[in-house]
Amino acid sequence: MKTCIQVLRIFCVSLFLLPATPSLASDIMIGNAWIREMPHGAEVAAGYLDITNHGAVADRLIGAEASGAMSAMLHQMTTDDNGVMRMRHLEGIEIPPGETMSLAPGGYHLMIVGVREPYEAHSDIEVTLIFEHAGTITTPFFVGHHARANHDAAHSPTMNHEQGHNMEQMQHDENHEQTTDD
Ligand SMILES: [Cu+2]
């Protein structure tokens, strides 16, 4: 009996590893996916999105790949007691069943490194998200100052928005030892 279950498990796991896993069959829904417009000369970009889990069990975002970039990592921004913001590498981000996890400025984000040609503003960049259960989901990320849905709305960025942006950029540069040609 045990062997049967084990065989079944292996079979299930191998199903998840199939590259052609259709995203339609997935319980995971992606929304508001965007990449922060890149400053001139930058090779690092931050990606944000909302992940909703419509399934009955928890899933985990465990990796990502962005077109035109060397790699994409999962990061979390935290602020310590002295108000210093830090970047933390994460092995995964859990999405509990029935919940939406937001990767947003000041918190979780995709850290896209080694961008070969800076992403053009207002273009769409294909990003493949890798989930423990749902497999891979490839979806376009809008390059701008916020998700596409809000893009045509009044441009009134709050102080926090801009502050978060600048500090995040600074911290990234420090952490990844980015060299810019300025
Ligand atoms: Cu980061």
C-alpha cells in the first residue's frame, strides 16, 4: 500500500514538473503585475504583483524568471528599529488558500537582476513565476510607475510611494554592488 502511494506521489510530482502546465488549470491568479520603470544605466529592476490562491491548499511562489534578465529572486524589504531598510532573500513566499499575497513597494518583491537592455517604459515584459504546486505561470508585467490598471488615472504619487522607490533603489544598489556608469 505504501509503495502505491509513493508511486502515486512521484507521478503527481512529475506532473507538476511538466513545462507545459497550463495556467488555466491553476488555482493561482495573478493581478496588477508591474515592473518599476528603470533609471538610466540600471541593471536591476523590481517587480510587483498580487497572487490570489483560489485553491483549497497553500501554495508557494518559489522562483521566477524574467525575459531579458539573468535571473529573478524573491526579496523582502524590512525596516529595522533604526529605520534602516534592508533586503532579505527568500526561498519562497507562501500563499494561503483563499488569500491574496501582495508583492508591493516596501515589502515583498521580485528582484530582477542582470537586465541586459533596460526595460522600456510602458512595455510588457514576460515573467515566468514558479509555484510549488501550480507549476509555472508566464504573465506580462507592465513597465511603469504602478500597475497598468491605474496607469491612466490621475498621476498623484504619494510621498511614501516616492520615498519607498528611492530607498529601495539605493538599498538594491548597495546590496547587489551595482556599478552604474554615472
Ligand atoms: Cu530586492
